[in-house]
Amino acid sequence: MARNYYAEINLHITWHTKDSSPLLIPKVEAETHHYLRGRCINTPGVYIHEIGGIETHVHLVISIAPTILISELVGQLKGSSSHEVNQKFGEKLLAWQGGYGVVSFGTKDLPWVIEYARNQKERHARGKVEDRLERITEIEKEAQAEPREAP
């Protein structure tokens, strides 16, 4: 694939701890966020804008090159972050549940989405969250959808 491209691929990604347990206690959260930020910085084609979350989940705001496969990136971030954090503390403190949520957005919305991720604790405390940025699956929609035939 050619390396000459122009792209504005902005993503908001979220995923939860195993069983949505409050595993991201302050010391684990700090180490996890630090690791995820560094991993994104050191991944060619990934630019991290913000990382946030609460005890049960993480929010990442990134821009990516069109050569990046989102599912592979998220899998690598989840797997390596839990491994590194658990190695650092010498015990299994962090595990992620399967799945993730990803929403793309335009560059003009970047400041708003960054602010959203940055202020997760306050937003959750006030109950002022955006459903589409908190979802990790589409199970509810899939269960309600009518079966369709292929064209």
C-alpha cells in the first residue's frame, strides 16, 4: 500500500474490565493509562489525543492512518496493557472483558470528544454520559433487528 495518503480517521474507543469490575483503582489506572499512552505513541500510524475512564472502563481518543486495522490495534492494546500492568505489580490485578466499542467522528468534533474522555469521572458522577460513546457491543440492537436477506 502506498504511504502517500491524506486521512482524518478519528476514533473514540472504549472497553471494559473483566465483568465490569472496578479493577482500575488509582494505582492500576495510572499505570494502565501511562502504558496505553506510551504504546500508542510508539505505534506508527497512531496518534493519541486523550485517555480517560473510570474504575470499570477506558476511553481512548486517537487518530489513525488508513493502514491500521482497528481490531488488531485494540487487541494489542488490551492484551499488552493487562500483561504489562500485571507484570509490574507482580500479581493479576487487571483483566479486560471481550469486546470494545468504537465510534468515528469528524475533526471538528475532536475537542468535544477529547473533553468527554478527559472528564469521565465527573461525567459518570453526574450521570451525564453519551450512550454512543459508552457502548462496547451492539447486542441490544442485534437482538431487536429483523433478519434480512442478502441482496
